[in-house]
Amino acid sequence: MGDLLRWAIPILVIAIVHWAVYTYPTDNVDNFFHATKIEYMLRYDTTYPPVVPIFDVLTYPAGYHSLASFIMLLSGERVIPRVMLELRLWEWVFLAMGVYVLSYLWFGRKVASYTLLAMLGVNLLHYYLIVYIAPNFLGFYFFALLLGLVADIWDGFDMRKYSSLTLISVGAILVHPYSYQNYVFVAVVYLGLNLLSKGLSTDKVLLFLKRVFMLFIVPLFVHALVNPYFWFPSLVHVKIEYPWASYVGVVVSKLSVFHGVGPRDTWQYFELFTKWATVRNDNYTGLLFTFLGGAYLLYRKEFRRKGVSLVLFFVFVLFLILDRLTVNIPIPFYSTAAIERMFLWLVPVFPVFVGAGISWFDELTSRVPIREMSKKLFYLSVIGAFFLVPAVGTAYDLLSAEANFYVRADNLEDFHWISTHFPNATVLNSCTFDSAQWLPFFEPWSNITVMFNSRIKRCRIGNVTPSSFSERLLNESTVLPGYIAYIDTNAPSLNPLDFFQRYRLLRLNGNNWIFDLSSLNTSMNERKAAAALRLCGNSIPGNTERYGKYFVYGFKKKYFNVRRMYLEGLDYAWMRGKEGVVGFAPCRNYRGVLVEVYSLRPQALNVTVNGKLVGRFELKAGENRFQIPVELPGGELVFVSFSTEEGPLFVRFIKLLDEP
């Protein structure tokens, strides 16, 4: 029971922490791609569908998507993002269990217990608390589990254990081959050190090569057997299966001579990652334990070979990163990753080092010749610093990252409303950073088609983009039966006011505007918008999380830098370009408007109310406040437009005045 609580409680805490902060998948490249591949696998009822979603010219292996599909088939759940969210929590449980197994089998119960606790305080894991890449984290579980098992199998070769290890290895390859190739690197170093420690001989070298073949090459062969792309690449229209090729010719021609440099392969990003792994949020105690743990694993004789294996892997990853940033000599397979992904490979290793460091610190503290109470106070103070200091320095950038383009309650309400009232509609959407892309995933029982999405069609149909399509539509006032427009103003979007003048407004819910493109009847638009934008207070603060519906166009709202400003106490509405519109319907009459804005540079600002120019102001860099005398009749819709020469502009508040 004691052992159960020792590892179950920290794992439960890890899961609860993530449950508290996670939201539905965001509109970034990875999540939309993975959701689409799951959809294709379910649609074609196979792990290898004849059509795969395009991700540049690459596609992922199917392990993560197979697991998600299996869960959906087993549970009857049809909403893919919901399963992806649940898997995110379970993957943290798997990762914790895998790291515990590795640490327990390699370094014993004490180090394993500290390793599990260390996962709550390791900076690099905080970084990926929010910035989450689904298949990689599942792959880390396989990486840790395989390393934990390989030593046991090597020392006493058993066919049943070997069969299990082979199946787990194939699973690792199918989920994400990076985890498998990293496991191979660490395991080969460890097994090679074992061989050297026992003395070289022909028989021992041959036995070593035989077992290396069985442990590492056979799983690749089994993977090839179950992967039809390997034998028949013509089945799919992509050239390679990321990050490993589907057939040998591509391995030679593409991956082994990879010279690419990604947009994040820079010294600035390397500095960012290293700070996160070490001293971010003043976590100097964690950095101390990391180095102490590495030294401990090299110092203790019974841990030395395994410790050297992990330390060399750590050094190898740093070498790969520095190589990419300098001479960029390709290392087959390993050099195919961007440096951010390379650094991510160290996620399962850091807790082991920190756990070993805490374990050694405990041993050293117990030997200090001072009073027992003083020892305990010193020990608890240092351990407390490891856990509490990072928590005190809130990582606003990470907390805000999860708010970046996520699907929120108002989006889900509108998705359901659309599927109920327009189950066969084609939806015109803004595409880029637009929640509407997720509509078919959250309403799979409808037959809704979203015109544009940013990852599969690259926000275009041929040469037609959302902006060019809407421009032609509005200029010609074309009627499109069966079409609606869904404009999410939380993100950079189409201008809902352009449609407001020409098409029937169906619904205005929070930040979302829905128009019927089959109807030019705008007679009720003013009344519907006025009811939705009713303002019975006398001010509109700049915090778009609370008052976002009033900022109807041109403002960044669902964007991580905006959320970060709010977390830091800066409540400004961020006008991203040269124009922004604020809409409201006051409950009573007012005779003026007071506006406070922040400008990054001196520039001119024009202000119009319902299309009429009411003021031109010369802004200075910094805070600016100005007053506009204008009649605002109660109950009537008002649109205040700001236009600048250059932009951007930050609106702190708009206050309605009884007297000008």
C-alpha cells in the first residue's frame, strides 16, 4: 500500500494540475492536423486510409491517431477534440508512469520516488504544461518504458519478455519514431558499455551484434510488415511518412542528407529553451539538482553505466542543436527535427536527473554533523525552494498560450445552433486563427462544410481566399442559397459590418456574428444587433475577455499576447491594424465620449461615429486621452470607428458622458 501511494499520489496531482488548465485543442498546425487524421481513419475504417491530410508534403505515423480512434469506437464518442483533450490528461499519467518505471528499474525505489515528485517542479515540464504536442508525449512514455525494460531483458534473455519488448517497440515507432530512435541511442550506449566492462572477445561481440539486431532491427522489420506504404508507396500521394520514410529510396535521398533550417532554428530560441530548462522563474535549485543528479549517476558505481548512457544522450542532443545552429552537418534521422523538438527529447530525462540529485542531497544532508532538527529544516527549506520558487513566478506567457485561439463556450453554442438550424450549410469563414474550422469536429452528426481551413487547403480554394471571396460577394450582393457566414471576431477576421449592411443577421452571440447569405433582408439587423450589444453602464473597459463583444472588428482578442497583458494587469484592447470598430447600444442618452488610448508612436487618429467624422487627433507616443462631443440616443446602435496612419493602437477604455 505504501508503494502504491508513493507513486499514485504524485501522478494524481500531475493529472489534476493539467485538468485544471487544459482547454479544447487550439487552432495551431499540430492539433488541427491530428484531428483531421483521426477523422480520416474513422471515415475509411483503417489505420492506413487511402487519403491522408496534407501537412506540407509529410504525414505522421498512425499510432496516436489509432489510439484516439480506438477510444472513440469503444466509447461511442463522436467529438474528436473531446477525446484529444482526455488523451492529453492520460498521456501525462502515462509519462509519469514511464519515467517512474525507468528510474525504478535503473536506479532503485528511492531515486524513482524522488523522480516522480520532481516532475511537479521541473521547469521543462512546466514549459510543456501548456505548449503540448500530443504524439510526442505519448512517445516519451514508450521511450522511458523501453529503456526500463531493455536492461532486464539483456541480462536474462527470455523469449516472452522479448516478444513484449518487440511489440512495445513497434508501438513506439507507430506513435513517433523520434522516441524509438532516442531509445535506441541510449540503449546501444548502455549495452556497449556493458560489453566493454566484460572484456572484448569474438563470441561476446557476435552475441552483442545478434542481440542488437533482435532488439532494434527486428521491430523495424515488423513495422514494415504492417505498413502497406512501405511495400506500395503508390497507395498514398505523399512522398514520406514523417519523420521516417515509408520506403528506402526516400531515406537515402531525403532524410540522410537533410540540410533544412526551420524558422525557429535560431540562437534566440535555443536561449529560450535553455532558460526554461534551467533558471526560468528563478529555479536555481532545480538547476543545482540537475547537475547534482548527473554527477551522482556517474559517481555511484552501480549506476555508472546507465548514468553515462543518459548523460551522453543529453550531450548528444545539445550537440545536434549546436550543429544545426552552426555547420549543420546532417546526422541521419536525428537531424530531421527542429531544435525545439530536439530539446523536447530531454523531457523524460530531466526528472530522472533531478530525482537522482534530490536523492543524493538527502544522503549528503543525513551525514552532516549537526542536530537532527537542523538537518530536517535545512533539507525541507531546499526542497521547498525547488517546488515553491517556480510557482511564485507565474509563467504568464504559458498561461496565456492556452488561450490562443481556443474554442470557447460561445463558439460551442453557435456550432450547435448552426448544426440545428442549418445542418447542411456551407459556411464562409475567416480561416486564419478562426474557430469555425473546428465546427465539423464538434458537430460531426451534421453535414456542414466549412469553406476554408488553414492547414489542409492553406486558406484558399485555388486562388480564392476568404477575403477575395467575400469582396466579390459583397460587391455583387450575390445571393448564395445554403450558405451562411460565421465570423468569429475573437481572432483576425472578416469585417462583420460589411455583411451587416447587405445580408440578414441571423445571430450575434458574444464575439460571433452569423449571417444568412441567401437573404438580402436586413430590416431586423439593427434591432438584433442593438439587443446583443446593449450597454447599460457608462463605460467599455479595454479588457476584451470581459467586454470583447463590443470590440466588433480589428482587435486581437483570442491571442496569447493579449491574454498575457491581462494577466499582468494591462487591460487594453489591441487594435491590430489601422482600423478598429467598437459597437454598442446605450440604454439612455449621452452627449459625449471620453477615450483613452496608448500609441506606440506619434501618429494621427481619426474617429467616426456611425460613419460621420467627429474628430481628428494627433497622438503622442504613450498614453493619450481625448473627449468627443457627440449625441448618442438611448437604445440606438452606435459604431465608433478608429483609424490610424500606421497602427497599432491600444484602447484602455471608452467612457460615455452625460455632458460633453
